[in-house]
Amino acid sequence: MRVIVAVDGSRGTVLADGLRDEGIDVVAVVAASALARAGEARALYERPDDARDLSRAELLRDLTEVEIVVLQVGRDSLTESAVALTDREGARIVPLCATPADARLAAAYGVGDGHELGVEAWILADSLRAAPARTRPSRVAPSVAASPSRVVAVWGPAGAPGRSTIAIELALELARGGRHVALVDADTHAPSIAIALGIADEGPGFAAACRHAEIGGLDARELTRISVPWDGSGVDVLTGINRPSRWPELSDARVTAALAACRTWADHTVVDVGAALERDEEIVSDLDGPRRNAATLAALRSADLVVAVVAADPIGVARFLRGYTELRAAIGTTPVAVVANRLRPGALGIDARGQVRRALDRFGGIDDVWFLPMDPRSADAALLAARPIAEAAPRSPFTLALRRFVGAVISPPVSGPVPSAGRAPRRRRTRAVAVDA
């Protein structure tokens, strides 16, 4: 086992000597912030032997040879760039925390609980040996299990019809009865799942999963490490990119491979994708470069079912019908379940449900539509608490209607409440409540 010790001062030297006495191969001892600084110096990926930054170049070379980085946690040492760098090189961070705030920071980045900063070397060595060995990733794409789980992509046209809200609620509902569900934010234009759930979006997330998938190093253990568990509900969240400018990290091949790996990890994978389906950039350029909408198109092609969300108002229906043709061209024969969200009579007058049905049937050939009612009080309560609607208002009309949709279209109902550590009371009913669709 080869290790880098990134701990400040004499403590790093003492710890490294102790690990060597325990038979651990310590490749280098560096300052705690060295990893973050090396990650920020992206030019070194192009010029690893630049004499002006020799120490950082040496650290980058050492990272390609080690399995573990023992890191003293701090705001200047455990950063997005440090985590991204170790993810890129296939190394695992073992955090050393001096304060409870450091432990919370480590948990936010998904690097595990780790140890106290003053841990004895022999205790740390035993812990490193006991951890599952992390082999260097091969160049083979991750294999799909013999009985893969389903991937459900949630799409909707521009105009915020409620894609992210429905993706979150679908994931929580599918987790009922002890299922394991992966919730993935693959929106390259306006990712919002982390904000809606009150989760820090500075961790590895889906971008890290895509990087590992590209080199064949993404498995269930790694997905567990880089995901964020949602309050004991059975839902693990792979947060999206925290800046839209990072969209090139979600390429077609990477997203396809990452979702294939998710099939072996979770019983269901719910993917929130962007609205845009255009391929115009392929027309104006002959170069084989990144495409901003590639993540959306790849997720839709990988899905076993597409939940298409239409806002139940005149503008929303018109936008949906224009985009539905492009959606069908992109996914071929993949089944589509159409959900009309925020149904209310005020925007459509008498028989709002019937008007939406007739418009979609006449202009889109869609004869099967599911409806979710407008429920602003429950939605606002969920947004205020940064929790799903099913937890903030478990008996809301929206939650009951969505449960019926999931039970009839995606997965049969399962007895038992939604596992939750939230403040909302647990459900006591064991059967789905029928709501007219």
C-alpha cells in the first residue's frame, strides 16, 4: 500500500515515520494545502515538468502511484480542486479532523468520517489495511449486472415545468419499502437538485462519477463514496455541476458509462436532465469537441423510461408539443410517460383536465396523460425546509397523485412508510391512495 501524508508541520513527519514502522509505504510528506494548490494549477496537467513548479509537479506524479492520501482537513486543504484531483488520479482521501467543523466539512465532500488529527500511527495503519483495497482503474467500461435496474429520465421543455421537483419526488417514492435509489442531476444548463435538498454542491457528485466511468474505475463502492445519502431515506444523490461552465465534464460517453454503472449500484436511477435537445453545434462545427446538450441526450438514450413533464397551462402545453417531436427523435422507441404538472382551473377555465388531454391528443398523438395538481402551500413548505414535498407535506394532494403514478407506471406499490429522518411525521397507510388521473 502506497500513501501520501498531507499533514502540516512536525505532525506530518511523525505520522509518516510511524506509518513506515507499521509497514506502510509513505511516498511523500507534504503540506496539507499542497493537494488543493496542485489541483488549482491545471496548467500542470499540460506541463508536469515545469521547473518553476517542481514541487507540485512531483506531487502530481506521486499521486499516480498511490492509493491513499492521508489529508489534514481544513478549509484550505479539503477543497473542490483537491477532491477532483484525487478523483482524477484514482486515489482515496482519508481525512484527519481536528474539530467537529472539520468532520462536517469531510462529510460534505463525501470523503468519509476519517480519524482525529492526533490518531496513533498504528491505529491509522490498521484502518488503512482494513479498508477495501482500491485498484487502479482499467480502461474497460463498467459492466452491467445480469439483472440491471431501471433508469428513469425526467425531461421537460424550457420554462421550468417542474422537472427537478418531480425527479426528487419520484426518487423518494421509489425508495419506499427499502429500495435503494440513485438520484442524478445531469442538467448542464441549470442544475438545482442540490439546492432544493439543501445539499452542498461542492463535493464530487455526478461529474466525478463521469470522470471515473471514462477510465473504467466506477463501481458501487466508488459511487457510494462520492454520493450524498439523503437522510436515511434510501436515496443517494449524485449532485450536479456547481457552475454551468463545467458542462464539458459531462460528455456523451462519460454519462452513458456512469449511468451503466449506476444500474449495478441502485435498484432505480432517476436522472434529472436539461430541457435543450438541439444538436445545432454539430452542424456549425466539424470538430469532434464537447457538446453542451450531450449529457441530456445521452441520459435520454440510456433511459428505460422517460417521464416527460408538461406544465398544465396554455404556454406550457405549446412548449411541450414543440419539444416532444425532438424528444421522440432522440429516444426512438423508448417508452414515454407524460405528466401534466400544476393542474389548476384558473389557467385553463372549465374542464382544465379535459382541455390538456384533448390538446395533447390532437397535436401530439398523446392519449395517456397523468395529472399532478397545483399545490403551492406544500411546494412552498418544502422549498422553505429544503426537503421533498413528500416529507414536508406527506398527505398533500401532489404527493398522493404522484404515488399513484409511480405505482401504476414505474413500480408497483410497496407496503411500508417512506424511511425518513426528517421532521415530518411518518406515513401510517400501507396502500397507495387513489387519485383520479
